[in-house]
Amino acid sequence: MFKNPLSIALCAILVCGVFHSCEEECTPVDVDDLNAIYLRFSTDGSPGSFDPFELDSIYYIRFQESFLDSFNFPVDTIELYQLGFYDEDYGLRLSRGFPQGLPSGPPYYSEYKYLFMSRGQSWQVRLQQIEINGGYLDDCTYETRNKSFVLNDDTIDATGSTAFIPVFKD
């Protein structure tokens, strides 16, 4: 029936296109990692950096992001690190999976603004106006098109990056 090599090739392409059986398998990307916000509280001794004892207890307070530019009426408070367990070499990864741990859905953390502070309230860091937008380019490739936020009063564009952003006292 198919004696012409061109007919055989076209038939194979058609079968692969219809059934996707010839597509290359790919390793799924961790979208949560790509969309995460990575922060590192600076302890390098530069102006605005933290003394290690200031990081003994870090509280994370979540507020509903709204048209009001205030940090009133917290949704919840979580003590992230206590008794010196904050690892200055690693930092903090804020994502859909941490610290609340939601299994699926869009990056919920863009719906909130955050206040990080010490137990004695000697310092605080504000994280707000989080915008995250991304999507799959094909079956195997995910692209974060926009990942930006305001950290204290600085606008940060971390699009396409999983690098840790240094955090200083306000």
C-alpha cells in the first residue's frame, strides 16, 4: 500500500502528531520552585544587615493584600524560626508550599502581603505587591514571565531567577 518512502514518512508523522506517541518524554519542572520568592536576611556586617542574635526568632505575619496600604488585621502569624534555627547560608523560600503548604493552584502568596519581624520587634521587613505570572511554553518548558514585589520600599524584579535576594533592616 505504502511503497513510496515519502508516503511512509508522512504517515509516521501523522501517527506521531495524532497520538503523541513519538514525543520526547520530559522531566516535569517544579513550578513552585520557579515561582518562589527567595530571601536571605543579610548578616554580612554591612549597613542595615542583621546581627545573628536578631534572627533567633523570626515571625511571619500574613495580611490580605488590598487597596489599603496598611498592615492591619493579620490573617495569621507563624513563628518560622526559633532559638537560632534560621540558616543564614540558606535563607527563606516563600512559595505555595511553604510555610502554609497548599498542594495545588496558583501562587496564592501573591494575594497577601507579609511582615517579617523579630520576637522583640526590634526590626521588621515588609513584603508586598507580589506579582507572579507564568505559563507553559510547551509540554516540557515553563517560563515565569513576571515575578516582582516590593521589599520594604524597594521594587524587586526577580523574573526568571531563583537567586536569593538580600534583605536588610528598613
